[in-house]
Amino acid sequence: MNLDRAVLAFAGVMVLLSVALTQFVSPWWWLLTAFVGLNLLQSSFTGFCPAAMVLRKLGMGRGMPAGCGFK
């Protein structure tokens, strides 16, 4: 898995988690969904993504994985 896909997967997990927490705990968890959405939006314009920085420090590689078949 490359860095871009890991960031998208992380964002998807956070949105699904916030939906579940909203349903079972408190409607205030919708703020987490809004935060993730706003972060994705600002990242698309600025290129700055805190989640990508954290994942990179944890060892996630950049670019396409070797042998994926795309050219």
C-alpha cells in the first residue's frame, strides 16, 4: 500500500468510526466527520496533509508499490 492509498483508507475509517459513534454515543461525533472532510478539502488545495506526515514517519513508503502492474 502506498502513502496516498493509506491516507484515503485512514480518512474512510475515521468517517465510518464517527458515524458509528454518532449513532451509539453522541451526535457531537459528527464534528469528527466534518473535521476529516475539511482536512481532505484543504489538503486538495494546499498539498499539506498531517495524516500523510504521520504515516510517513511510521514508515509508509511513497509512490506505487513495486510490481503493481501499473505503468
